[in-house]
Amino acid sequence: MRQGTYLNGILTVNAVLLAVLVWTQLANQPPMVQSAGAQGAGGMTSAGEQRQRLIESMRQVRQSVNETNRLLDRGTLRVHVVNASEIRRSSADELEKSE
């Protein structure tokens, strides 16, 4: 009696798994996967919103480059090298290797 119940349970599980496998093959999409397009405001954004963010980022980069150009044109850009001794050693080592 106990062996028959176990066999019925295993056969039922096999039948359910086989039905899910056939269904996923016919539907051509796994059953637990949600479509990316179905996500709303919390998920994916529209292409238009992505473009707007990209345009805004490009404007910020352009503004930063323009400010750097103004500093260069005025001659007010200052560069302070902190590790000058390391740079000298590195360039001297490279000269020795090339000779």
C-alpha cells in the first residue's frame, strides 16, 4: 500500500514537470520570466527618457569642457605636480632601458 502511494506521487510529479516542459516549449517563453516591457515606472524607462538623460549628461560635459577651455585661454589654469621626484626616477629608468 505504502509503495503504491509513493509511486503515485512520483508519477504525478513527473506528469506535472512534463506538462510544464511542454508548455514552455510551445509558449517559447519560460513560465517564471516576466517580460521586460511589462515593467512600469519602477523598472525600465522609455527610450525618450533615456535620450533626455543622455542629452543632459552631454550638456554637463560640454559645460565642463567650456570652463576648462576658458581657464586655458585666460592662463589661469594651475597644475601642481605632487610626485615630481617619482616621475623623474621613472623617466630616468625608461631612458636606461632604451639605451
